[in-house]
Amino acid sequence: MSTNLTLKNIPEEVYRRLKVAAEQNRRSLNSEAIVCLETVLQPGKVAPGERIARARRLREMLGPVRFEPDDINAYKDQGRP
């Protein structure tokens, strides 16, 4: 079941950015607003800063690791027919 929502007093700059995003993504303003809300309100979504911090901690745990191009290609080819 869908619910309607009316937004009032949207700052002009927010409206402009939403309109540009909708045009770039070939969506209506309504659809773009829904996508924006879904993106922000998704449970468990990790903020970019936290994602970077986690990656740095993981890198520290692994220590210095260097993959050569042949290693990378071999890993990519694993499991391929």
C-alpha cells in the first residue's frame, strides 16, 4: 500500500539539486525523492567515513600485502570455466 507525502518549504537549493539528479537519472522528481529517502533511511547502511576506517583497520591487520598482476589475474580466473 502506498502512502502520499506532501513536502512544504523545501529550500530552493535542495529542490534544484533534486531536480538535476532526477534529470540525470531519468526519473521524475517524485521517484528521485523516493530513491533519496530509501538510500538515506536503509537500515544498516554504513557511512563512507566508517567504511574507510574499517578498510584501514583491516589493512593494518593484514600487514604489508602486495599482489602482482599475475596473482590478480589468477584470482580473477579462479572458478571460471
